[in-house]
Amino acid sequence: MARPRKMRREIRRVPRTAATLPEYDRHVCPQSLVTRRQLRERGLSPGGHGPVAVLRCKSCSYRPDQACIHPTRAWLYDASLARPKRVPTLAQEEALDRAMAARSTCPQCRRRYYFCLPLRTHGCCDPCARGYEPSPDTYTLSRAETTHRLVAWQGGLDDSP
């Protein structure tokens, strides 16, 4: 008996027009246009501005008359319009730390792990559920150790009441 043939995926060809954003092939785009990752490396954010161009994927460079519609394409942003990244305040960092503490602290043994626990499915950490002792390098017991990990807290603030 013959095996059934696989269905071929329909190839959608979109002609390249001037109505869409300009597209650049790799190593050809201007120096002032950068991707989000390059902005992040420079400590910048798009600053509310949308992309100004598209960086075409490698396979689309062989089809210059068609627009790149692959998910591997990248959006290009103008570096002159970018703004510095916002720095969270100490209160925001403390709120994020409390939220992460709730996700990474076991309600039974009160250990705070360095990763998020499956509290919805298991309700506790894996060592409590299975009855073994975890390795000491995966958790912390003291709350004092975790407060100095905040980025905004650089020792310049007085931590006494």
C-alpha cells in the first residue's frame, strides 16, 4: 500500500512595492538603522517610534522582486530617534523582587530557590514533594541575602529603619 503524499505548503508571493517599509538585505543597510537587539546593547530603546525599515532574511536576498514575509526578518529602527532605557525605581525593583519571591519560595520549607517553582501543579518544591534534601547551591534561606540583589540598591541608601 502506498504512503499518502504530504500536502505541500502553499507559497505566498508578495510583490515588493514602494507602499510598504523599505527593505534592506543583510550587510547593505545604512549604519543609522539598527535592530532592537543592537539598541539594547547600546542601552537604548526605540522611544515610542515604530520601525522605519525591514531587514530581509537570508533566503529572501535571492528574490529581490518579492517582499520578505518570513518570521526571521527583523525590524530596523533609527538610532537617532532612540532614547536611553528607563531605569526602574527602587520601589519598582522591590515590587518585582516580591513578585519573584512569591514564585520561587516554597510554602512548606520556606526556601527561596534561584528559579521559579511549579506551584500551580505541585504546590511545593520538588524536594518537599519527593522527600529528599536539595543541594545548597539551588536555594537561599535568608531574606537578607536577597535584598542586596536589587539593581537600584547600590549601598548609597541607608537600610536602617
